[in-house]
Amino acid sequence: MRVLGPRRGRTPALLAAAALGLSVLVGSGAAVAGHHHGPQAVQPPPAAPSSASQIQNIDQVKTAIKGYYGDEIDPTRVNPIDGTPLHTFNPDGNYAHEVGGIVRSAKKTLAFAKQQHPNATHRAVLFDVDDTLLNTYPYEIYSNFVYNPTSNAAFVNGDVFRAVPHMVSLEKKAEKLGYTVFFLTGRPETQRSGTIANLTGEGYDVTSSHLFLKDYGVDTWLGSCASACTTTQYKSLTRKHIEKDLGYRIVGNFGDQYSDLLGGYANRTFKLPNPMYYLP
Ligand SMILES: [Mg+2]
């Protein structure tokens, strides 16, 4: 949810996929629908720990996040708020490599699904935006991992996010295989033009009518949760709209949050890594 108020709790995004019983792919394992492949997500700390020994040290977690992404200064982009240099990920770092493994297996999965139904029309692939197609690491470093809608909007509209490594290639591959590509984000409708500018600037092919942003006035198919949909409700009801009202079959659903993937209306779900925040 990107619209109002504090979006994130302070709990690190260390969620056990197994505990949720998800059919997701994490890491570089083979792409098999309905099974969890690759590294397991880390067990989160209890909500009410009885001892500090049950909680990871937050400074050490931040250091680990920077090590995972391969923190470096972006030589070409500056902070849209204060003009200072932005941090970015190392394109040859562990984050980039881990996404690369997921993308390789996803390409095989999409190609195989196409082979199985060569004449099927209205086959679709759906991508979340933040940390699925556009990497927000520079914002997380700037904000010290504390989301603020005003400063976040400056980054979104400042067109500064780099593509998540390998994802432009995956989006192009999906198109080449004949899939219709949809985009589904919790960003508000007011950020449509900024979102399209950043996505297209990074090389994605975006059809505006296939980009869904959150707007309770527009998204009439959200009726059942009215103006207070959870992320899982917002996203799954929009996928239901794409499948039931628009007549597409969503073959692959890609997201960095489990709330992007829960709730059905996709044949296969792909989990991108994001240890920076957790959206329930
Ligand atoms: Mg996301």
C-alpha cells in the first residue's frame, strides 16, 4: 500500500515462505509450479519476543542488506530531494546474481508453458513494480529504511530507479513468447506518469491500459473490500478482474512481496528477493 500513512512495520522482512504454505519460487531453483525452490526465506522473529536473543541486531541486518546488494555510489543519478549522490546495487553482486537465477528459470517456465499451449490466446504475465521491475535500494538507503510517502513520491516522480537486474530481458522474453504483459502496483494513480516514465526509460515496454495503479475510485472491482483493501486483496482482486472480466489467463505472476502472490489468479508465482521491507 503506497497511499496513506506508515506503510511498513519495523519488522525486518524475514518471512518464512514455508510457514505460509506458498507455492513460490525463490532463488535459482528449477521452475516447478506448486513447489518451493531455492533458498528458504529466513524465519522472522516472534512478534512478542521473550528475550532479545530472539531478535537480530538491526544495525547488523542493515549491514548485511548492503553487503547483499553490493552497495555502491551511482555515478549517473542524483537524489531528487537534495542533489546528493545515490547509492545503488552492484550489477555483478549477489543480489543481481540471485535475481539472474530466478529469471533464467522463469524464462524456461514461460517458454515451456507456451509450448504446451501454442495456440492459446490471451495468455498473460503480470509484474509488480517496486523491487520487481524497479529497484528501490537507493530510496531505502536515503530513508534509512523508513518509508515516507512524500519523500518516496519525490523518488518515484524523479525517475531515478534502475531496473531490477535481468528483468527487462524477462519482460521482453515474455512479449516475444506472445504473452500480454500487465503491471500491478500499489503506487497511487497520481503516480501513473512517473511510473511509466521510469519503466520505459529503463527499457520496459508499457501499455498504459495494462498498468494498474491503486485508486479506489477507478478500481470498481475492489468492491468487496471497499476503501480498505489489504495488499493481498487489492492485488488478487485485480488479477481476478484481469482473468474474469478481461479474459486473460495469468501464466506467471512476479512479485517481491508474498502479498503480491497470495490469493490465486495466476498459474505460477515467482518471488523476487527483497530483504529491505515487508508489506503484509
Ligand atoms: Mg514490490
